Amino acid sequence: MSEGESCGCCSSSTVTSDTDHTCYCPVDGIIDTISKKHALPIVSVLGSNGPTRYNELEEVLGVTSSSLLSTRLNELMSEGLIERQSFDEIPPRVEYLLTPDGEELERRLKPLLEWADEA
Amino acid sequence: MSEGESCGCCSSSTVTSDTDHTCYCPVDGIIDTISKKHALPIVSVLGSNGPTRYNELEEVLGVTSSSLLSTRLNELMSEGLIERQSFDEIPPRVEYLLTPDGEELERRLKPLLEWADEA
DNA sequence: CAGCATCCGAACCGATACTG
DNA sequence: CAGTATCGGTTCGGATGCTG
């Protein structure tokens, strides 16, 4: 979805909204990112388990191909939702964790996911 | 995503979670549905505007092709999130509205979208 | 007005293989 | 252990055209 493209959702057209009217149309950026496979689970797992290693994520999420997880992690980093922390050790160790933004997301996501799970 | 496929997310594996541990892995069904294009805006618009006609939705969402909206509406109906109400009039009138489940979803969605919008 | 059928290009996912 | 590169299959979205 391209940015700044007026969708008419916010302008008062035929749809009469006298109450609160927030625009949810250009839901790009974060929403797009978290709509992809494993993105939500990643955020959730990091939220409940804290810093987690690459391999742990692979196992826990039941990820099918390593490259997919890699892509998703990079996207989440680009959005500033997660952070990568690498340690100079042998064998190499890398941990992923939520940024403050990611934590805020997780907080607002939780009620939704809890409900979606049982429904 | 196929159902009932154990992802290992819920079993206590290498990931140590002593705190609350809810499983968010099999986020199928509703999450899948609302992850598709226009689904979220549809729910939001119906939430703030109440019953809305097909054409109004097309305008408001800036939908590109009519068939896409049609598909999305059917999916949301299958999930029991929205409801279709048709009137025997000429010209024909059809309105879509949230079911109780849809309203609950909208409630839980709102804080997320409000935050995502400004971020 | 409301909505489906179809066709085509784009995006996404999964598997395999290969590096630091 | 922690990734990237590549490629084929599948799914999704956009455009057009046609019905009740």
C-alpha cells in the first residue's frame, strides 16, 4: 500500500459519523509487518520469554525454513520492534528482544490474541 | 496454516517460562482473516459507523476492485465477525454490520490500531 | 445497486544448499 | 550456532467484464 494516498475514509462522505472518527485506512508499516507469517508469534514469545536465541525461536515457532525466520526478524528490526544483541563467544550467540516499541505493541496485542485463541 | 499441528510453542522446551505462558502459535482462523487486505478497515468502519452498504464500503475503503471487497466480506462472514442484512427494495439494499463477536474484536483491536497509526 | 467469474502479475512461503 | 542465496509452487491482489 502506498503512503499518503487518500482513501476517503477520513473525509466525511456519505458515511455519517458523528461520534469519534479515527482513520484506520492507511494501515501500512507495522500492521503490514505483523500480518506476515510468524511475526505475531515472534513478538509474543519475546514478550513472555524475554531475550531469545535464533535457534530457540526456530524450535518454539516450529518454523519451516530458516530463511523465513531470518526475513521476519529483519523486518521486525526495520520497524524498530525488536533488537538484535550479539555476543562475541564461541559458539556464537545472538539474542533477540523487544524494543520499548515492541513491548508497547505486545501489550496492546495481548488482549486481542487471548481472545482470538479461544474464539 | 493447518489446524492442530503442534508447533512446540506450548510445550516447555528449551525456553524457560516460569511466568504466564499462553500459546500464540496456532494463530489461524481469525488472525489469518483479519491479516488480509481491507479486513481491518472493514471491521473498524463498521465499528464506528454501524451498518454500512456495499457501495459505501467501496468508497470509504478506496477499494480497488469490487471482487476483492466481496471476497473479504464473505471471509469475515465465515468467521462470524460480520453479518449481512438485505432488504427487499428497489433498488436493492444490503447492509453489513458487526456481530457481537465482531464488536468484541473491534474493541480489542482499537488500542492497537490507534497506536499503530501514530507510530 | 450488489456481487461473482476469470485471467494475469506480484508477493509470499517452503525447501535446499551454502557461508562466517 | 546464526544466518544468507536461490528457486519453484502457491496464494493474493488488481483489472475487466458480466449477472440479478
